[in-house]
Amino acid sequence: MVYAQNPNNVFGKIIKININSKKYEIISMGHRNPQGLFYDIDDNIIFSTDHGPQGGDEVNFANLNQKKLYNFGWPISSYGDHYGISKDSSLYKEAPLYKSHEQYGFNEPLKYFEKGIGISQILSIPKNFNKIEKKQILVASMGDNLSEGDLSLHHFVLNDNFSVLKHKVIPLNERIRDLIYVKE
């Protein structure tokens, strides 16, 4: 699990690869299990979803206009817990899962879900899609509990600093793994 915090290892990272030279650059680290990834070419932002352990699914973003390495904290910080393991376990010494990212020097998620929603695909939708002149993203969920936000789409409206202004859950009662936006 410590691989996600080791900058000399690609596990737990989102990387950019030059297909010609085969050289890579780490964009972000401290991921547990990224599921969805969307490059927003308009704003030069990578949005990603990350499965937490028991709970703690995250929506993250890396603004590529800022020349910095984003670190989302896994396995030091997470809003989830280890499956069926006592907090007295030695695992919590190596991977304490603190309930703050920022307090431990990590980037806070754009949004986290205390109960895991089976987070999956993410995409950005155009501002003119529904006449809301703000950045918007959709996040899909699989899970199996509609009342917790599973089996739904999650619609986020963001401000200019990429903070959540509005979050609406759109229940579909279906597992959603993939999303694609078709302009027509």
C-alpha cells in the first residue's frame, strides 16, 4: 500500500506518457483505485474518480495549468475504513486513513462519499448543455443501494475555483459503468 506514496513507483498514480519518447510524468499520486478519468481539454484539467476502501469514494481533479504534483493521500488519508479490521490493527499504523487530507499535507477530494457508491466513470459536460454557465461534471455509480446514491448519476456544478456549488443525485436504479457525451 505504501507504493501510492512512493514517487519512484507508478502504482497509485495518474501518469502522462509521451508516446514517442516513452517518458512519463506523474500528474497525481496517492490514489487507491482510480476508476474514471476525464481530460477536460477546455480547462486543461484531469477529473478522476477513485474507489475508497469501505466507504470514501472520491472525485478528484488535477489542474494541469498549475505546475504541481497533486497528492490525494492514500493510504495515509481516506474518508473510508479498512474492511473488517480493528483500528488497533498494525495495518492502521502503516495506513492510518486519517479523516482529513489537508491536515496531513494532501489535496482534499472535490467530493467524497462516506458510504461507497461504487464510483465509476466521470465526464465534463459543456456549459451550454443545460444553460448553466458553469463547469459541470457527471459521475456514474454502480453499487447496490439506491438510498446511498448508488445506481445513479451524480451531477455537479462547480465554481471558477473548482469547488462544488451544487450536487444533484439522479437515481436510475441501474449500475452505470461507462458514460459518453454525444454532442448531437
